[in-house]
Amino acid sequence: MLTKFTPLILFIVGCTPPAANLKPASTANVVAHLEEAAVSQVKGVQVIVQTDQWPGPQPIQNEVTPVRVVIDNKSETALRLRYNDFALIADDGTRYAALPLYRIVGSIPEPVIDTGYTAITEPHFVYHAFTVAPFYANIYPAMTAYRGTFAYDPFYYDTYNAYWINIPLPTQEMFKRALPEGVLDVGGRIEGYLYFERVSDDQSRVTFRADLSSAQSNRFFGEVRIPFNVQ
């Protein structure tokens, strides 16, 4: 069993700034047929980020910043997708992290998701040529799990799992729509939601950033950046 790392995170009730609305910046490449969406392509990996309204039945924008992400892998290597490869970066340097929804237990070589979660038998995201991270296998029993080595960062999970302690989230709809960690093969496509720490409307702009790394070699090969204005 991993020893839990407990970060110092303060939640101040009644003093939280209002949630922000993100709109593609004037320098972003907008997607004509999608509202509030922008696209970027780096070394064969195309990423569309859409920040329109959350489609779930419960409003969640006052607690997190939900972002719909579509990834097409037309590069020459399978793409590793991990939450700590994604972030919203404000102009003042503040980093809003992509939040993992599940708690991981077990040893670093063989981690698994806590069995207290309900398995997702009918996910509300779309995928092709995608395999979930090995430690997500019991959550997505109908999906194929990646058979290679998939690095797991216990400190990232332990740190950001604490985000959910004092708020009534995540909802079941968030679980179903979440883009899971895993490997996107060459020619693969996945679209789902990432949930970031809530962006404050005190910010003027944030940049969606995705670090691209090969699943086989774990080697970084590019970075996607898409700017959004905060309103």
C-alpha cells in the first residue's frame, strides 16, 4: 500500500472567486463547426479544445473547469496520455492541473484503482485505437488495457485527489465523460472531458498545454499550446 502524501491545501468557504468562462483567443485557430473550440497540431498530433457548456445534468463549473478535448494521433508513434501531461497555464504563471477522478492504491509497479468506485460499463466518450492505462482496467471492463509499461505518478494522484475532499464532486456523469489515462495508437482518436482546477475570473488569459510523449520510449516529442481568454 502506498503511503499517502497529504499536501497543504486550504479551502476557504465564501471567499472563492467566481468561475471563469474560457473563449478562444484571437490568436487561436478556431474550429468553424464547433462553438468555443480551437485547434492545434504538432508533429502529427491534432488537439481540439472546446470550452462550451458542460452537457451533464448537474452544474459543475463553480467547482472545476471542464474542457472537452479531441485528440487525433497522426504521428509516427503511439501517444501516452496522462493527466500530468495536461494543464491550463495563466499568464501570471499559475498552473491549473488536470484532476484525476480516482484514487490509486497498491505498489508503484502494480497500482490499481480503489475498488470502492463503480465500473464504467457504458462510457460517454468516443474512442478508436485507444487502450486504457493498466491500473484503469477494473474501471473500464469492456475496454482493452495497455499491455506495456505505463508510468504512474503517485504524488500527482495523491496531491490532486485532495481537491475533491470538500466539494460534492465528482458526479457519476463526470466519471462517464472523463477522458481516461492510456495510450492512443497511431491513427487513433479519442474525445472526452478533462476537469481542471477551477480557473478564477481574476485571470485574463490561460493557455491549454499538452505535453506529447511516446508510449513506448516515454520520450517527450512536442507540446500543444492553445490560448483562451478568460471572461
